Amino acid sequence: MKRKFKIFPAQVIVLGFLGIILLGTVLLCLPFASAEGSTGFVDALFTATSATCVTGLVSLTTATHWTLFGKIVILALIQIGGLGFMSFISITAIIAKKNIGLQERKLIMQSSGSIELSEIYALIKRIVFGTLIVEGCGAIILSIRFWIGGMSFGKGLWFGIFHAISAFCNAGFDILGAESFECYQSDPVVLITVSLLIIIGGIGFLVWGDFTKHGFKLKNYRLHSKLVIVATAVLLLGGTLLLYLTENSFAFAHMTEGEKWLNAFFQSVTLRTAGFASVNQATLSSGGTVVSCIFMLIGGSPGSTAGGIKTITFAVMILNAIAFARNKDSVTVFKKRIEPSTIKHACAIIAIYLAAACTVIVAIAIIEGGKSISLEDIVFEVFSAVGTVGLTRGITPLLATASKLLLCLTMFFGRMGGLTLLLAIAENHNFAKIERPYEKILIG
């Protein structure tokens, strides 16, 4: 008897993203998508992967290489990749007034980070209206600022819309040129607006739900939302302070005191996981580079437009270490216990991400061995890719084809998440559950 093949939710999500990337690659290969009349398959694939996985690493300068059509394709990939393709399928079904079945609800729940099936309709509406409102407000502010800054009304509007969507989706794509936001490093309106868009997009849709229900009454929020808010605040404040200290005499040396704090805050925000740059990343000190790599790996929050291991994973590991140091059997926070399975998942995610990053670092170091590319630059590039950040120290266009393809896989891995990919591979296999005897080993 033949075994019936069944596609599981994780596999649908992975295949859906792959389909979007391939479609985007084909569209970007069209002659009228680029100003030069043609784009190689590898560069088109790299751009489509980076846009769909909301990373922002580019092998070609977005502002000059792509035509308006090409930029619109990139923007569409960013929006779909940021919110998740299952959200778009659901939106289409709601508009067409079609019922969403149980299987589709499970897919949306896994894709968007929802906790309960009953929340799906409310979640989708929240995503749609929240996205339109936040991106719309950001686009208006940025458009007016660009217009006042000397751009024509039409160009300012287009630039405002593009960068508002890219920032909210934590994508890091910009059409300002090779120097990204460096020309606005002394402009608080632009940097703070972009920072707020990144933060709102990166805190997750579940937190949005608690905010719409309870406003600023944090005590009524779910444990998930409380952890996200606390972890985000600690990372933003801690990152700002650390980067101010490490870059005060390096990347920020030419700035005024106010500009140093502004850019330290912006760098702290964009590292998780937006990828816009207000300073040249190659000018960061060694300490600043290490801080940047750590923050890029952490990323944003679950169920958001951001990548990385996620703030909750980082918070759970810290809380678990504190509980172990206090000789406690369980992890307790905000008068609630965290399930042991959640701690196991957090450990698995961190191990998988670190293993993937180290493997790619070694592989690219071997491939690029004959070039004058430092290991520091390669490590920064790989952490940027696995965290779907998009910041670079300028080596992306210099990489060999094999290295670019490895980064494509790394960006895809970072957007999907290690556990999702493993589930997609393993879900068609039924492994027998066998209880083995315990035996103690030494660790630490």
C-alpha cells in the first residue's frame, strides 16, 4: 500500500517563500527591470532573496542599477516577505469573502506567530490596518522631509513610500545611493522616523493586539508581550550606550555630542534587523563590530517583520541562566513559569543559528582566500545575512558567485528560522518514540 504524501504547514511556508523568490528573480532578470538592460541570474537571485527575506544585502546598488519597474518589484517582495505570504493569501480570501479552513488557519498561525487559532481573523485585520496606518504615517513624514530637503514633490513622495515600507518591514533596502542614510546622520526627523518604523515592525503582531486591547496598561498584557517590551527596551538602551562608548572616538568622532547619541540609537535600532546605515560600517571599532554582530544575531521579536534568533529566545536563555545560578528548578518571570519545552526550543534555535553562521563563515573564508577580504568583514557579512539585517562593510559586490549563493541560503535560513526548516524536512518522517535509560555526563 502506497503511503499518501502530505504537505505540512512548515513545508508550505518554505515552498511558498521559495516560489516568491524564484518569481522575483525572473522579474528582475527582465531587460526593462534594470537601467543597463540586463541583470545576471545570480545577482537577480541574490536581490530577490534579500528582498523577500527582508535582509537588505545587495550586490548591485539599488538606486542606480534598477529601473522604476525593478524597484517596484523589490518593494513588492519586501512587503510580501515582511508580512509573510500566508498573510497575503488570507487577506485575499477575506476580500473575496471566502472562508479560511482549519489547515489555512494553522498555516497562518505558524507563519505569523499567532498563539491561538481563534485569533486568526482578528490578527489578519490587525496586520492589514496596522500596516497601512504605520507605513502611511511614516511615508507622509518622510515624504515631507525629503520634499523640504530639496527633492521634487513626486520624487519625495516615492522616496517616502519606499523607505517607509522598507523600514517597517525591517528590510534595509534604500534608494538613496551607496552611502544609505549617511547623508542624513545629522537629521533627527529622518533617523527617528525610520527608527520608530523599524521598532514598530519588529515588536511583533501579538504585541500590537495587546496594545489595541489594553493600551498602556502593561499589567494586562500577555507574558509574551511583556517579555518582548522589556527585552526590546533593554536592548535598545543597552545598545545605544555600548555603541556610544565604543564609537565615540571612532565612527562618531566627527559628530557633535547630540549627533553621537542620535546615531548610537539609530545603529542600535537598525542592527535588529533593518540594515540601514547612518555611518560607514567599515569605520566601526573592533568593540563596536562585536556588539553589532551580537545584536544582528539577536534580531527582532517573534511574529514580526524582523529576523534573527529573536528577542524572546535571548530573554529566555538569560532567564534560564539566572534561574540556574539561583539553583531554581523552573524559570519564573512576571509571576508566570516558562514551559521547559520553550527553554529547549530556545537552546536549539541558538545552537542551530551559531552552527549555520560558523559553517558559512568558514566556507566563504575558504572561497575568498585569495582576495584582500578580512575575516572580520566576512564574519560581519555572515551575521548580517543570518540575522536578515543587511548591513555590510562593503564586501558584498566583491564576493565570488559561490559566496553569493551561500549568502542566499543563509538569508533564506535566517528568514525561515532554523526550527521551521528542520520541521519542513522532518515532518514527513514518523520516528518511533523509544525511551532510553539515563546516564550522567559532565558538562561545563
